[in-house]
Amino acid sequence: MNVRLAERLIEKWAAANAGAIGLDPHHIQASYIYNPGGFGNLSLRLSDGHTRLHVKLAPPDRSERLQQWAGVSDYLAEHYAAPKLVHRIESEIVEGYPYGLVFEYIEDAVPLAEAANPEAILTGVIETASRLHRDSILRGMLPEAEVRTFADAFEDEYISRFTEDLEGIHRSRELLRDFVSDETILWFGEEIERLREAVRQTPAFGLPASDVVHNDLNGNNVLTCGKDSFRIIDWDDLSGQGDAAMDYSVMLWPLRHGPSWPVWREKVLATAGDTVAERLELYFRAKLLDDVIDVLADYVESEEVPEHREEAQRKAKAVHLRSYPQYLAQYGNG
């Protein structure tokens, strides 16, 4: 992907549609937003010097998720601190991205992951997530799907991702050869199957999945805005048939091995119940495995963004090399 070309194309589009999106057509600038969590969507910041907007473009395999978000965006903005939708993009401005959305840009916000005192905000995020998980109105607004279990939801979120990651790792083996051995890659496949089996053998995963979930409630998708307020972004993976344990695991992962973890676990128990807490442990295991395997997929994908390749690959390699021995120490060699 040519980032500079994408910026120019978005600037041209924004100038032609300035009235619809509320910008001055004569002073528009677009700047690429680097997403350390992956390179699937394309995000840019638009500005005319006074107003800023956030543009998010999706490739064909993710366009349906953005369309779903657009369909419930007003409800999410009103009830769940989501950014307000400004405009839909239904033509291919940048090659390979046939659909997109333009949102308000959340000013003076700091990601929860970078906040000085994230735990002060986290209780409010947990309360908001709890409301989301039980929101029957929102569930009714989302597309209906076949009934599935929590095990199915887990496989859709993690097992499918790991399997796809592993295929990409095999295809790009040479890029990783200096720090990932053939034995390690073989272990990836074996551990994915062990994790799948552990989930299938846990009774709490056999229950019907009916939670409304954000599905990516990490510290970069919660933006703090002052002492007590926050906004929640990136609702691409919203689901009406998910697992609340997924949201809690991603949200609380940075605290999992800290001294305050027993307090936060009790909050989950009080808010969501025993079965969610039981599933949470396997979600934590998957989250750590994500830092072992999925970051290697990010390492490979960063080849497509030369402007950020060196930084992305350095970070991905560091995360993998830190997380792999940690995973082996905690869960063994199988």
C-alpha cells in the first residue's frame, strides 16, 4: 500500500465532498493513522485546520462489518460513547477499499493503554460493557444468525484467526527465519489444537452465546477524555452472539498478572457471574497466545506498508520474543 498516494486520494475526495462532511475544501489535509494492532483497515485523519474527522476504509472482506456498524451507529453513539457517524463512503476511493465511514474525531483523548491512571476509568468501562452485554434492544438491531455456543464464538474469534495466521506464517517463512524456528512453527499448530480441545471440554463453553459484545475492547479502543469520561471506538467486530468473557479478557489483560488482579476478578464475578469468570481463564490463555502468533502475522503484513515496516516489525518481534517463553512457562510445552 502506498500511504502517500492514499492520503492524496482521500484529500481529493474530501475536497469534492466538503459540503457533505463539513470541511473547508481549500485547506484539507489527510494523514495516515498507523494502527499497531494490524493492517486490515485503512484509517486516516482529515483536517481543514479547524475541524478534524476520522476516515476508516475497509477491504472487501471487512466491508460488511463497517456497514453493520453504520446501521447501529446512532444507537452506539447515544448509549455507548461511540464516535458519531458523519458520512458513508460507498465507492472505491483507494484501490482495494470499496467501503468506508467518516466519523467525528475525538479531540484531546488519550488511549486507556497510555493513561496515567487507567484503573480510575476501568470501573466505568466495566459497567458500560456489562450494559452492552445484556442490551436486548441492540441485539435486535443486529443481523440474526444461527444459534451458536460460547465455544463457537471462541473458535470464531481465536482459533480461526490463529489458523489463518499460521497459513500466512508458512507462506512468508523466510521473513521470520532469523528468530522463529521450524520447531516453533510446528508447536504453533499443535498448541492451537490443544487450546481448541480445552475449550470444547469446558462445560461453561457449551452454553448458548447470546451476549452483545464489542469484541476488541482493548486499551487502544477506549479513549480517556478527562478525569472520569471515556469514549469507545472501533466497533467493527460488534456481535449479538458473542461472549462477555472476550470483552473482559481483552479489557483486563494488562492487570491479569498484577497485584490488583484479585480485586478486578471479583468485579467480574459480581458483574457477570461464575461461568463468565470460568471462561475468562481460557480467554486469557488465548490472549497470550495471540501475542505469540498473531504478532508474527502483523510482522508479515507490515511489508505492505514500507513507511511503518521497520517500527512495526521491531515491535512485533519484541512482543513475540517476550510472550513465547512466558506462555511456555505458564502453560507448558503441551
